[in-house]
Amino acid sequence: MGIASAGESAPTVSCPKVTVGVNIPAQQQAEVRRDLELLDTQIAEADKRLRDSVGQGGPDFAQNAVLGPLRDKRFATINRIETAIGRNAAKPDLDAEGLSACALSDGTEAAPVAKPTDAPTTAAAAEPAPTESAAAPAGTPVSVNGQLSVCGVQLCNQAGEAIQLRGMSSHGLQFFPNCVNADSLAALRNDWKADFIRLSMYVQEGGLETDPVGFTAKVNGLVDEATRLGLYVLVDFHILTPGDPNVNLGLAKTFFADVSARHAANNNVIYEVANEPNGVSWDGIKTYAEQVIPVIRKNSPDSVVLVGTRGFSSLGLSEGSDETEVVNDPVDAENVMYTFHFYAASHGADRRAVVARAAKSLPLFVSEFGTQTFTGDGTNDFASTTAWLDLLKGNKISYGMWSFSDGRETNSAFHQGTCAGGNFTGNGVLTEAGRYLRSRILTGVGNPNG
């Protein structure tokens, strides 16, 4: 049954109540309360979507445009609640798969949520062998620049010229499953004139380890879509908690073997092997990278690989070190760059000075940054952001902003509900942060107002 026709009242959403029947550690009570409130907000947004869509679409409209996206959001939110509690207590099973599916007042239910695998031991599903990648559309970033490489401390195009790529990072693909798709990527290329999308494949927190087959297939499909559009794509193995990438070494090898084999013929894929290592020495990070990179190189010998640096990709600054530990003991591999992340309201002139110094010795890539605090929320600091992006432009350091999503946080590029609607173009769908970066990429001057 589809949405009510014009003149009829719209159905409403009915969802199972989520009850946390365990003691919530004091440290996580505020976070869990926010996520429980978010579940109510998601229902309210779905109801509004139903009201605004009366008379639209065919028989599957409600399922595809409302119930399906709502189910995915609820599943991710309930998983976040479980993960938050599990940081300081036994991780509960709140039955995310059972409580995610909602129904309409007319009885239409969302398609069931697939139950995650019990352990990350499943090999990725067999996919067609890679074929020669089709030529990128004329005028697109990949058509213009071709196969990238690292030359000295710069990222260079196929002609050996130093370039700067500018783009966006997704949020966790499990948290915002509808925000990166053919339409949003087309908007990123055509409306923003951006060069790349970063696919943040969280390993924990309801991500890859829960369903290696499904999430690997999702990444591969999005790489295919970016390739069709002539965009570069960063495949980000998004480790955060635990911060030692060696904990996920086996899963990383399997994931990168599968993805690099599937896209062996591509010239547009960049591999980011560890998002934000933390609580681990540079030697531990380097050891991990030198085991994972050969797996990628077996299938993709010429690809650029990004390696996270110590202290949440801060070149060690967040843990009392600096870039010298990397300069003095670099990863033993070719075509490697090192990541630096910043959040403009938290990180200022002192860190910019270190990056300016490090850029003389290391090939750097800012695969993630935000215009607000490192929490991803709070007030945007566009003056600091501009100083950062001017520094990166002057040193031709590529960057991607976090995040290409429609969450409630300040760092989301889209207004809440955008990803369910399907229109990703123009300033009207963008937050202040989104408008700022779109303007910066288009004009060279960031403007959050237009």
C-alpha cells in the first residue's frame, strides 16, 4: 500500500518502544539519554515526511522513502546505545534488529533488518572479477588527473604535477546509510565541484565487524558509483575504539584484499588503512601498516595509501609527540602519505605551525577535519577554518570535511532529513558548515551564508 492520495489523511509511524533495562554507567547517561530522545525525533521526522508526501510516489514509496530509512536510523541509534553502555559495563543486547522495524497506522511494516553475524569471520561474498575500468567522464577529476602518486612531499597527478584534492568524508556508513548514493555523489561532483568522497567504514560500533559481507559489498558498490562519476574515492578503514589498529589486523587484511581485488583496474581509489590510531606507539602503527599495505599492493601496486598518525591522526600532538617520530622512522613503502586531522574550534595556530613545519618533510593528507570542536558539535569557527584551509592550499595538502551526512551535529553538511528526501543540490539543503565548504571549493572563499 502506498502513501495516501490527495485529500486523504496521511498514515503515521508506529515503532516498538526501546527500553534500556540495565544500569547505565554515569559516564554514558547523557549520551544514552540523547540517543533515546533521537529515537523519538526520528519518528517525528518520519511522520512529517509522510504528511509532506501525501499523494506522492507509487505503492512502494512509504517503504522506500520513509520506513526503510527510519529502520536503518533506528538500528544505528540502538547500536550506539549498546556500544556506549559497553564502554564502562557489560554491553547489553537491546534487540536492535527486532526494535528497528516500524509500521504505518495502516499496518504496512518495514522490511526486516538482517541479524548481524556473531563474529567477523565471514569472507566477503564472491564478486565479478575486475575488468578494465571505463574511462572517466571528460572534465571530471579523474579524467583530468588520472593515476595519482606521491612525488616528494606532494600528491601528484599522472603528469607529475603537484595537486590538491578537495572533498568530503562520509559519516559512518552504518549510521547514515542513505547519505552517500548516486544522487549525493553527483551533487558533490556537479554542484560542489569537489574531487573525492571518503567512505568511512567503521570497523566497530555496529560497522564492518558485525557484517563483513554486507559492509564490504556496500563499500564496493559506492566505489563503483564514484568511479562512474569520475570522482576519486578514499576507502577509510575507520578504527577509533580500540585505537590500536593491530587489534583489527586480520579483518583489515581481509577487507583490503577484497576491496583492492574488486577495484584492481581502477586508477581512482586511495586506501586509508587506519583512521585515528590512539593509545598506541608510532612503532605499533608502522608495524600494522607494513603488514596491510602489501595486501593492497598485491592487487593495486600503484595506488596511494594513507597511514594514520599517532594521537588521533594528530602527528602525535595529542599524545605529547610530534612529526619527528614519523620523519625519523617512515613506513617502508612507496606512494604513502600520512594523515592529519583537525577541528578548527579546538585546534589553532599552534598546530598549524607544526603542520607547516611537517609539510616540508612529510607528504600529508587531511582526510578529516571539522569547522567546530573535536566532538563534532558546538559553534562553527570559520575564522580558524579559513586559516587552516589557506595553510593547506599554500602547501597543496588535500582535505576532506567531516561529514557528508544529515545528523543533528553541527558538523553535518546537510539539514536533518535531507538524505531521505533525495535532493542534495543547492544551499537550501545545507547547514552552515556545508555551505561554508561548498563555497570554499567553488569560489576559494568559504561563506556559510550563501
